[in-house]
Amino acid sequence: MIKMKSGIWVLRLALLLLFLGVLFGFLASFAYRLSDAKSDFIGFLKLRPLHVTSAYFGIVLGGLACVALAIQRDAVQRSATRLLKVHLLLWLVALVGIFYSYLTGDFGGREYWEFKPIWALPILLSYFVFLVYFLKNVGSYKSWPVYYWMWFTGIVFFAFIFIENYLWLFPYFREHLIADMTIQWKVNGSIVGAVNQIIYGLAFYLMTKISGNEKMGHSKLIFAMYFLGLFNLMFNWGHHIYILPTDRYIHHISYIVSMTEWVILIRIFYNWNQQLNENRTHYYFFPYRFLMAADYWVIINLAIALLMSIPAFNLYTHGTQITVAHAMGTTIGINTMIVLGGAFYFIKPTFESGKALMRMTLVFWTTQIALLLFLITLAGMGIQRALWQAGISGAAFGQMMLKSRPWMIGFIITGTLLFVSLASVVLYLLFHSFKTKATYQLHRKV
């Protein structure tokens, strides 16, 4: 038995942030029901950054928490546990400052990072602390499985890109508009790739442990896919800046790199029959269910991403709800599902009866169906907006909004259903993290 109190507390904080993320997102959706975006009790201008920050940092912290728990469980030597406590403390300081800034209207950052830059400092420090903690516990890099490499590169690249995110504080960058916008949009694209390295590394870890096949983590094919993902992290951000007047070679390189993701999509379809057999074998193990869901969401979102990487398509969809649908599908469908799978794996809640198992199964499938319908409504609104932006519909803005009304109603209904189902899963895990003994003492075997 191994005590893991620090790692579990990081996971609890992540689950709390995920709950707040869906709650603030639900409240922000009232902007579609009210004519005045400031009519709700906090205000859309505050709710949007509260939603984005809570959800995004919930995923980031959830991934790091599962990495810490995996290290505490599997590492040959466990040391520097105080560093994990420092990591948690730094995040608490940052989150208190960020939420205080938002609730008091004291903004000072950029899009997606609207909080005052001073609160970014403890987050950056926490990553350096976590990197030291990681390296002190994983042994020689020569024997690392692929998920160790993914976690390592994800942590390093996140810290580097996070610093890049605040170059606008220096007058040189802030005074050159095109360079400033290029860096800002580049950061928002590539930092997602850094987080994905951590989250997808968690997925590989869970697959290895669930299957019991430790060789999977050292497979040449898996390492090839890892390097393809790392290659995309570093170079495919260019499709975020297609509409900026930057050097054309950047666009061309990014387009070519983006198209390499077809390799991932083709491999998924090639292994389809094997995937279906695995689904039937492990279906009743909840961590696997969430990995299974993430796998299918990868197919959907990768197809959307590939379309959005085509310049002619990107020109009309940029800034519409289609972009939002892709972002939400990736954030909830892939990253959140993997984090929830990791939470189920490490918390190990016990279903006291068959009815409890059936209820959670119902909630699981309700979440998947609600998310699918939610994304369809966003895509519907996005298509209406894209046609209007392209001048194809020939309608005035008000007419376009009226045509989008059925999609908005569907958006509200499916969003409410998604909020209830996803919040139920998160609160269930949060509650059982205190209730079950497995929270503090975990076996070395699955």
C-alpha cells in the first residue's frame, strides 16, 4: 500500500475546477436567452473567462494530478513529495488571485488569459516545481516508456509556451501589431498541443495498465505516433494565423504538417475491428469506458480539425461557432474524458449495487449523446454564420440570427442536459475521493 495524499488533493482541486467550468458555462449560456448579456447576476463578460479558466485549468491540473498519482504508484523510488505540496500551494495562490480578479472585474490579460499577468507567475513556478518532482522520481530516461516522454515534453513545452504567452508585456512585441497577434494566436494553438502531450500520455498509461501489456509503452509504432504528435505541437499552429499577413512559407509549412494528421485518422480506421473487440472486452471497466469515448471523439474532432486546416474552409469558418464546436469537442470529448478515466482509475469508487452501476452507466451515455447534439447545434449556428460572412445568404445580420434561432434553442436544451450529466460524474468522483479507502491507499496492480 502507498499513501498518496498530495496527489489526490491535486486531483480534487482539478475536479472542483471542472465542476465550476461546466457551471459557469451553463450560466454563460443564458446570454443566448437574454437580450442583454449583462442581465444575468454576474454578467457574461465575467462568466466567459470564469468558464474558460475553470475548465481549462481543471483539465491541466487533472492531467498533472494523474501523472503525480502514477509516479507515486509506480516509481521505483518516491522522493521530493514536499515539491508536490509546493506545486499545489502555488496553484491555490494563482487560482485565488485569478478568481478574485474576475469577480471584481480587474482584468488585465489577453484572450483566454484575461486575468492580471501577476497571477501567471505562480502557475509558471508550479510547472518548474512539478518538472523537478517528475525528474526526481522517474529514474533514467533510457528506460522511459512513451508516456513518460509525453509527460516530460508536455511539461517542458507548456512552460516555454506559457512564457511566450506573455511576451506582449515587453514594448517591442506590443508595439508591432502583426507580430503581437501572430505570437498570441500561435500560443493559443501550440499550448493546446503541450497540454495534449500530458493528457494523451495519461491515455497511453491507462491503456498500458488496463491491458496489462507493459510492452505497449515501448512499442516502436507508439513512439512513432508520439513523435508525429510532437512534430504537430511544434509546427502546425500556423493554421491559426491563415488570415494574418505573415510570411506565406509559415502557412505552407503548417498546412503540410496539419495534413500529416491524416496518418493518425487512417491508423484509427485501420485498427477499427481490433478497437471494437477491445471495447467489448473492457466495456464494464469505467476507466476504459471514458478512454473508449475519447477514442471516438478523436475521430470526430480530428476530421473537423483537418477540414479547418484547409485555407479555403478556414477563411469562412474562422471565428464562427464551428471553431467553438471543435474547441468544445476537443476539450470535453477528448481531454475531459481522459481525465475522468484517470480519476476513476485512481479513485476507484465502488458501486454498492447494480442500480448504482446502472445509474452511472446512464449518466455516462447521456453525457456522450448530449455532447454530440450540443456540437451539432453549434455547427448549425456556425454554418449559418459562415454563409452570412461569405455573403452567400444575402441576409441582414438580424435575419441571419432569426434563422439561427432553432439551433439556439437546441443549444440551450442540449447544453443544460450536458451540464447536468457531466456535473453528476464530476461530483460523484469528488465525493468518492473522500469516501473510499482507495483514495489514500492504492494497490500496485489494477
